[in-house]
Amino acid sequence: PGDEGLQKGPLVTPPPATATGVPMIAIDGISKWYGSFQVLTNCTTQVEKGEVVVVCGPSGSGKSTLIKCVNALEPFQTGQITVDGTKVKDKGTNLPKLRSRVGMVFQHFELFPHLSIIANLTLAQRKVLGRGADDAGKRGRDLLARVGLSAHADKFPGQLSGGQQQRVAIARALAMNPVVMLFDEPTSALDPEMVGEVLDVMVELARDGMTMMVVTHEMGFARKVADRVIFMDKGEIVEDAKKDDFFGKPRSERAQHFLSKIL
Ligand code: ADP
Ligand code: MG
């Protein structure tokens, strides 16, 4: 009801990169262990400004762990990740500032349940970016309109459907003017009839030029807007290919097998 989707415009246009001539995200030789269990093995890839990269692979292959390393929600033992010229693993890096530039959307929305929708949209703008209540509120309401949820500003998360909550979560991330957006299976907890409304918002965002790394098994989304597809298995990046090459014929047997099961 009243869902007008995400429209193009300055609100969702990512700010210019501070570093030029380098990838927006550079993942360079990342390995990570939980105790003696190696969860990531020498992962290397890059995401250019404006690129949309879909990450897929079997459950437990390390997809969530890898994207959480990008905004330092998970530490890694070896390698380096650079986001818009800032090293993730560096004593001099201001992690709250880095995280404020990397929007993240999770499977389970993770809105603050005790705060209204508009308060969800303004809290970090005020606390992290120091915006005034008026500025933060205006941006929050504008973004809520962009995801088609103007009428719900004063409700609480529990009063919204899963698809609506996930659109709020996307708007909340965008409120921080991120240079990149990370998504971890944003539609896999949703009832089937709500998947489309969330993917539509993500498609508009991709078309608006946002740099995106998206863990998803929604291959329709990948076909529509991905530039590249990464396939992970057992903590390794097994395939990293242009979309058409990936869907045309994945090089590895493991990716072929995976695709044959989900398509
Ligand atoms: P995916 O997102 O591809 O399903 P994850 O990145 O969540 O995979 O997990 C990769 C592997 O790491 C899995 O085998 C999982 O059980 C393991 N793992 C994830 N988090 C932890 C943790 N905190 N401690 C130990 N093992 C973990
Ligand atoms: Mg996962």
C-alpha cells in the first residue's frame, strides 16, 4: 500500500570517492580463523566505484564473514582490506567513522524495536554524524518517502511487515550517506510475496550508481544489475567473473553444481 519505490535523485546518490584511481573496496589476501578452523582462505577481490558485485555460495562458505570483514565487524588475521582508500586494519583508522561510510543491511533487519521508524532513521545521523534533529529528521523522512513508507514514520518496527522493515533498514543505512552498501541475504528471511519490494529498492539503488556488495541467492537480481558474481566455497573465492561469463558457463565444477541446484 502506497509503495512508490526508490526514486533516482541526490538523496541516494553516493558521495564522491575520496580516493581516486583505486577500487572502492580492495580485499587483498584475507585469511581468517576461528580457533583452529579456517573460515576464509586467501580471499582477494576488488569492487570498483559504482560496481555491483553479487556474492553467492553454499551455506557456511564464509560469505557473511567476508562482508563483515569489510566494515570491521569481524577481525581477520592476515591480509588487508581498503575501503575508499582507508585501511580497515590499521591502528590509525577511526573505525566508527569507517563504519559510518559503509552501509550494512542484514538478513534480520535489526531495527531498534523500541524506537519509532523515524527515530531508527535519525539516531545514528545524530549520534555518529552529529547532525541536528531537524536535518536528521528531514533526511529520514525524505528517505522514508523514497522507499515508499512515508505513512509509517511514527510506527514501531513490530507494526510493519518484514518487507517494510527491510526497506526501513535500507533507508536507515542510506541516511548516513555511505560510499558503499553491503547486503547480507537481505531477502532470505522474508515471506516470498515481500521479496520483490525489497529487491526493487536495491535495483534502483544499483542503477543510481551505488557501489554494492550483495550476498544473495536471488539470481534474478544478479542477472538484472550485477556487474560481477563471486562464488565462494569452503572459505575460498572459487569464481570471480563478469556476470555474463558466470551465468554463461562458470569455470569451476563447484559453481556449476551450485547453479544447477538453485536455478
Ligand atoms: P555463510 O554466510 O556463507 O553461510 P558464514 O560466514 O556465516 O557462512 O560462516 C562460515 C563458517 O564459519 C561456517 O562454518 C560457520 O559455522 C563458521 N562460523 C561463523 N561464525 C563463527 C563463530 N563466531 N565461531 C566459530 N565458527 C563460526
Ligand atoms: Mg551468511
